[in-house]
Amino acid sequence: MNKLHRMSAYGRRERGAVLIVGLIFMTLIMLIALSVMRSATLEERMASNARNRQLALEAAEAVVRDAETTLFAAAPFNPFDPTLFVAACTNGYCSVPVSGSTPRWQSINWSDAAVTKAFSSSALTLVNISASNQPKYIVEFIGQEGGQGQHICPRLLFKITARGLAADGSEVFVEDTYRHRPSTFLDGTCG
């Protein structure tokens, strides 16, 4: 009897140890599951942020391409009128800031339609972006190169800076340098 009593006491202690080991394993499994869930949530956020940044980049590039194909065929580019490129960026035409000062794209109010330009046609506006978040751009007159006095107009250099926004507020800026040779200047020189 004494031997039987010792075996049942040993079995009771053993059952308690199994319970504790089982609880430890359950806790470890729960911690692993929480870690996997947290990792999946983080990866989903990263993918969403990358997608929104890509949409903002595509919007900025679209408005730059539109500017390159439509902007340089008419005034103030052809005939060229350098007086329209001012520090106030009226109608999106900006003068280059003084060396060492804040770049124009950082100092202007991008939501102000009086200092920025948008797509050349309302048919080009982007569908998934609100009207206030449509991509916009400015054009800065950088300078000129070449030319032969009164005969051939010099090539003019412009910097187009575009700002694209995604639905979540992701913001991307794209800069493009464009070289243009007008047929004449406003004062009739060259050409």
C-alpha cells in the first residue's frame, strides 16, 4: 500500500508539470503568432506606402510630359518673352532664385493656381486624385546657350518642376531640364 500511495503522489506531481509545460508552449505559440501578425501588418503598410509614392511619381511625370508637348509652342516661349519669368511665379513662370536662396519649388504655395500650372486640358486630369491634389508644375528660365546674333536664336534652357500627390498625401517632386529654340524673341531679334 505504501508503494501504491507513492506512485499516485508521483503521478499527481507529474500531471502538474505537464500542465505548466503546456502553458509555456501555448505562450510561446501565441507570441510567435503575434509576431507574424505584426510583421504582416507592417509589410502591408510598407506596400501601401510604396504604391502611393509610385502614384504620386506617375502623376508628377504625367504633368511634366504634358508640359513638354504643349507648353513650348505658344507665347511666352514662341516668340520668347523673358519678362514674364518673375520671382512671384505668375502663371507658373518663375525666374531662377538668387544663388544661395531657397529653391522656388520649396518656397511657392503649390495649392495656389496663380503661381502654378496644371494639365493643358481638363480631359487629362487624373481620375483617382481630387481636384485640389491634381499634379502641378512651374517653369523656371535658367538661361541660354549658343545662337548667332541676329540670325539664329539661342537655345533657351528651362527647368520644369512638378509636384505629384497621392490620395494619402504622399508627395513627390520631379525636375526636368528642357532645351527650346524659339523662332524669334518678342522684340523681333533673331530668327
